[in-house]
Amino acid sequence: MRIPDLSHAAWRKSSRSNGAGGECVEVAGMREAVAVRDSKDPSGPTLRIGRSSFRDLLARVRQGELDL
């Protein structure tokens, strides 16, 4: 698998992130996938998810299926 170059990615922070150092997630859209990272560690690991899988994940989150 080819490792994507995310050096020029346009990262967007989740609207649910707070300024107190809590759960901070950023996403960047790519042609074939969506990259996800922890905004507190921007040089750390990223998770790459296919676009259709990411849409499915968002739908489940919005429906409350994944609440802890």
C-alpha cells in the first residue's frame, strides 16, 4: 500500500473539539480516502479510511450507535 503524502492536506478540526485539550480530531479529504488524526499530535500517526466507509462511520455516529 502506498503511503499518501499529507504534507499539503487541508486538515479540518471537529466542531465537537474543545479548547481545553479534550478530544480533538482532525480530518483531511483525499481523492480516494479520508485521513484522520489527533490534532494534539499533528506529526503523529494518521488513520486512512475509504470514503464510503467514512460515510458509513459518520452515519452510525450521528445515529448514536457508537456512543460510549
